[in-house]
Amino acid sequence: MSQDARTHTDNTRGFLDAATLTALAAGLHGDPFAVLGPHPEGVRVYAPGALGVEALDRDGTRAPLREQAQGLFVGQVPHARPGDGASYRLAIRWPAAEQLTADPYAFGPLLDEDTLSGLADGSWRCAGEALGARLAEADGVPGLRCTVWAPNAKRVAVVGDFNGWDGRRHGMRLRHRAGVWEIFIPGVQPGERYKFAVTDAAGRQQLKADPMARRSEAPPATASVVDQCAPYPWKDKAWMQERHKRHSPAAPLSIYEVHAGSWAAPGAGACLWDQLADKLPAYARAMGFSHVELMPIMEHPFGGSWGYQPLGMFAPTARYGPPAAFARFVDRCHDAAIGVILDWVPAHFPDDPHGLARFDGTALYEYEDPREGYHPDWHTLVYNLGRTEVKAFMIASALHWLRHFHIDGLRVDAVASMLYRDYSRQPGQWIPNRYGGRENLEAVQFLQALNGAVRDEFPDAIMVAEESTAWPGVTTPVADGGLGFHYKWNMGWMHDTLRYLAHDPVHRKHHHHDMTFGMVYAYSERFILPLSHDEVVHGKGALLSKMPGDKPAQLATLRAYLAFMWAHPGKKLLFMGGELAQPAEWNHDAALDWNLLDHPGHRGVQRLVADLNGLYQALPALHARDSDPAGFAWAVLDDRDNSVVAFVRSDGHAHVLAVSNFTPVVRHGYRIGVPRPGSWAEKLNTDAADYGGGGHGNQGGARTQDLPAHGQPQALSLTLPPLATLFLLHEG
């Protein structure tokens, strides 16, 4: 070989062929690790737009790399070793500054074989720990470890603030076994934004947010944000150690449902979570609630969905502040002895282009067939929970909130829509299961696996189902064939009783069964009685406006109803504003009307709710046997003509008589048979003047008479105030 030929060969050693170079320049090369980084023929660095690149060898030697063309720099670095990201560094000279960094393509594979096997097999633990973008160290170098599941993509790259959003710069390595792409990007800092540039088989590219991102930009921006890796310094050890007692089926569970963005008017410039932490826990405690339940706070693109169409299943919405601020809020709630429950949505997701829809160009997270994968009620996409990777993704999300944010429980939204393949679908619009039935067997298996995982990992957390049908065994243990939830919302009780109260009192006698029917099935599941946000939106009116009559009658009826609910078997849930007797529908764009408390009638309802919670906690008879038929007995069941119902709650020791009169007529000398003789103290009267009532009552209590009634050998003769409920405690 001539000297000129040898010189030319040395000068071009490591150069790429034209086709490969063109693919890199177009951002189409599907395996950049095969050509970039350290190779026997030299180190290759692709840095389009750079003015020059030097390699800093481990011994400190600076070796200039030669530019072949279009931003590809090539050269010899004696100590560069494949799979050792610390063996050399790059000094990249950009027009505005020089960047000193390790070479992303010098690092070896990030995920080991066991993790890949776990991901392929649908391990939620592997999904939660291995996927997503996380600050980490590789070969002693700090940076961002990026992994994403996109098995059908032709190419995936990471774009962000750290590379000028240039999709050519950080193409990823595909680990075929699990369909996961990975790369380690040195030097990335918390707060930097990023997305995945996903190229499908047809060559179309979309920028996708990280499905596993733990922090996101505030909408309408859609990028994921690198979150800090330091754990939050929790101060709630005492709460967490005692939580199992507060979540016992025999414990009083009284939940205050909250939409974080509209509970109170936010202050200018301050983080909303910190503002809420200063007010909401103390308010909930003063009102006697045991928990607050937040409507979904996972990142969601459309505020008008109230969080029920989320895309960031691991990220608290940036609308209210950073993740650390949300953790502070939960910590403050626990310090005030208030638990935190989150609404969580595994049923469906919106089709925004930056989200999960056709993530790698195929129906990856959703079903392909719209008869399974499109939700007609909400115009959203349905998770394909029969796919092991999707099931793992969702279970990892649930456990993320319980683990990283010390959440005390999850209320799983729209369970009914998950359980039935024909939910809100007409004949021909749905696909039967493999047995020809309407049950979604994949969703059943998912819910059982979800609840099993939660019980294994966090046995003192609670799982609640919003399930509106008669599906059997929602709160039956998985081992016994049930879904494994701790509680189910009693939607039937709520609909029946509100329908009854909407009638004019003169007509209520014709609908008396609506107030009593709930006890027919009260012990078929463990129930929560919900007066939720769903009942005060979309033209349904506020709780107060559902009550007929003039303003005093509406307030009196609402007071009587709330006391009836607090006495009835089942845990309690009240949506914010209900305790204020807010007369208008809830508006998510406006704060609650706290000025209502300037009016005695509204202030009286608030005081009543606080007193109801106080009695509910103080009297085990009202809560200890919520799930035990032995804790309830009808006293007056069938007095439809007078619209009176009465029942006794007992914990086996104490007895509380609850009596409701749902007519505007005072009833004197009303006889009720009771199980114990002696004195019964009037512990609560919703017609009391302190609550805004007329002051009718029994002067503090009554004694039994030896007159049989309602199957009992003794009875009380009571004055029943109009549109009111009484609680009487047997004192001997």
C-alpha cells in the first residue's frame, strides 16, 4: 500500500458509510449504539451543530475528533472501553459554550436480564422500579436513566432541554426481550423538561410524555419534568404506625370529598398545596372528619375533567405545585390526624397526542377494536387490562401513591364501566368475552390482582370501589372469589333517598320504601354512603336545592337528611360545600362560597355536620357494627302515613335511637318501642335553635313507659319536631 493510501486510511478510520450517516442525520437510525460511542475502529460522536469535539482520555489527554460530515465526529481514544461510561469524557464546543460530559453511548445496557424477564412477564414491581426517566448514577457518573416500553416502535429518542429538543442526539437502545428502549444521559438536572420522540413502523414521529413521569409541566404545556431523586423527609411515623386502627371496619370513617382547586380561592403566587396545608387539614379536623378524599390529582390535560381523564398516572398535577409540595400537604394532614384518600382512574384515558394513545404507533395501552377500546360516555380510550404490561403499569401506579406519598387509600373510579363489556353500549357495539358473556374477565382479574398487591404491600391502606351495579362480591376477599375491595360506594342508597326527599312532604308517604329499602341489602357489602360531587353537577343542583319548599324548609330537610345518613349503617362521605348548604351547583372554576357562613341557617348546617361527626366518633353504637346486622334494628319501619322512620343502632352495649320525621308537622306523644327501659338522653336534635331550627324537642330526653309498642315491652313517648331527626342515647 502506498504512503498516500495509508494516510487516507488513517484519516478516514472510523468513518461511516453514506447511508448510515444519512440515517443519523435524518433521525431514523434505529440502533445508534451499533455505530456511536467506543468501537474498535474509534470513538464516534454525533453532535449536529457542534463546532468541534475533543475526547478527554482517562489520563487527561485531550484528543481532537475529526468531523466526517453532518455533525459526526470520529477519532482514536486509547483508553475508551465499551460499557464503561467513565473511561473518557467529551468536550463539545457549541456556538455559545463548551459542554463537558460523558458519552451516552459509552455506557452498557442499563436493565439486567432478571428485570427484562420481569417486565416481559408483567411484574408491577419491575415496571415501577425500572421504567421511566429517573436521576441515577451509571459507572459513577450522575445523569438520567431513561427507559420506555414501546415494542413496536422503529426508533425512540429522548428529547429535552438538555439536548435542544433535537431528536437526532439521544437515540435509544432496544432491549428486544421486553420491548423496552433505554439510554443513560449524563449531566441532566432536576427540573429539566423532556419527552420521548417515538417513530412508528411507517416512519411517523410523535413526541410523547413519559408514561412513568413523576412530574409534569403545568397544562396546557405537556412535557414531562425530571424530578428530584431525594425522598421526602416524612414526619408522620406515629400516624403510619396507628393507621391500621383508624382503618378497622369497626372504626368511624367520615370522609370529606374535596376538589383541591376550588375548595378555597388560591392566594397569588403561592403553591396551592402549601396553601391548602395551612387550612384544609385543620378545617377537616375541626369538622370531625377522619379523612379527606381528593378528586384525582394525577396530571390531566383538561381541567374540566376534574382529573377523571388523567395521563400522568405517577405525577401530581403541576397546577397545584411540585410533587414535594403535595407530599408536604399529606404530611400536614397526617399531623392533624386526617387521612388522605385519592380518587384513581384505571378505566380509561384521553386520546391527547402527547399521551398514551397509539403510543408506539399501535394500540399499546388501549384495545385495538373500538368496540372494546373506545368509551362512548367520555370519548376516551379503554385500558387493555388483559395485557400483562398494561396491568403492571396500572398496579405500579396505584402502589406509587401509597408508597411515595403515604396515601391512606384509593377510591377506584368507574369500576362498573370496567366490569361490563356492554357498559353504555348498544347491541352490536361490544364484543362478548370468550364464554359469550358481558363480563370483562380481564378487568376482574386486574382488580383482584390490584387489591391483592395493595393488601400485600400496604395491609393497612383501604381500597374503595365506585361500583354502581349489583355485581356480587365487590368487598368479598379475593380468596373467596370476590374483587377484594374494603368498601363500595352505596349508590343505590344515595339515589333512593335523594329521590324520596325531592317529593313534596305531602307525597312522601307514597314513596316511603325509598328510605327503607337500603336495609334490604345493607350487609351484602361493606358500604360507604356517598353524597359526592356527582350529585351537585351537570344540572342536578346543589344538595340544598334538591329539597322542596321555601328556604327554611329546605334547610330543615337537609339537616334531617344528614342526621339520618350519619345514623344509618355505612361509613360516610360528604362533598365539600354540603356542610355549608351551598345553594348553587359546584363550579370547579370558583371557590366555595364561604360567605354563606354569615347567615345563621347555613352556619347551623355546618355546626350540625361537625356535631354529627363528633357523635359518630364518640358513640361506638353508630359505627362499630356498620357491617354487622346485629348492630341495627328497626323501631318504626312502616309509618308511611306520617313519613316517620326510626331504628336503633347498637355496639352490643350502648343503644342509640334515631328518629326522622320527614313532614313539616310536629308530632306530639309519638310512641316508639325501644329495647331498653329507663332514661334516653336526647343527644342531637336537628330542629335545635343552634342549627337554625324551631326548637321543638323533648327537653333533653325522655323515660320509657311500661307500654308495649313495636314488639318491645316498653316505649318512649316523644315529640317529633317537623322535618327533623333525633338521636337518643340509652343511659339506664
